[in-house]
Amino acid sequence: MELELNGHNKQEYPPMHTTEHILNQTMVRMFGCARSKNTHIERKKSKADYFLSQSPTPEQVQAIEAGVNEIIGRHLPVSEEFLPVSAAAEIVDLSKLPDNVSETLRIVRVGDYDVCACIGSHVGNTSEIGRFEIISHDFSDGRWRVRFKLW
């Protein structure tokens, strides 16, 4: 039986897209917030929005950057598996999925650090990413927007 998955409208830069997964999980763990619901992933620089009660302090911004780089430095394998929606719902948040989602989902794992449903492109190991740097951020009306790049 051939799997039928939803198509993707864009080809992301795999190191940056995988970094977004790590950043999302870092934000969830540090702030208890949801994963970013609005991202723009590009090769040169990317951005992600998180909804928080207040802007992270300069020390917290440094901790986010250090935390993401620590995970990248673990050289974790990035793997995928295909699960029916019902099984995927037991391990990942499906709230961002479109209404017309396929019956089978691609689940991407970054070692034991992050797991989510995703149709984007990823590296095979975090050792392929490089160094993460937050280049700017701002806070407005509960939305913290962070811009980042890789070296």
C-alpha cells in the first residue's frame, strides 16, 4: 500500500527547519507556551512568533540561544515515522493541521528532545546544523517575535 501524504507548498532549508523544531521545544520547555504558530523559515535568516505573557529578559534570550545550541551540539539523530492520525494524536499536538489532512502523518523526531507532525525537510543529524544565533527580537501585544540565523 502506498502512503498518501499532504503536499508541501515550500522547500525549506533543512538545517534551518530542523532548528525551528529545536527552538519550538526549547520555548515550550522554558516558558510553557505553545509551539510557534507563525514562522518564516529561510536560508539566510528566519523568524518565529510565540505568545507569552511578557517579553523574555535579556538573560532568558541568552538562555534560549544557549539551550538551542546545546541541543544542536548533542549530535542527535533526526528521524521520521509514519503514523495514522489517531496514533499520532496520542504523542503530538495536531491543532495546527489543516482540515483536509491525510490519514497518515509524518512524525519527525529530533533525538529524544522533540517530536511533531511535519512535512518539511530536515537534516539527518543535528551535527549538520551549525551554530544558532538570535539576531533580534521584539514583543508586542503578547507576541514575541524572534529572528535567528545559523553560522
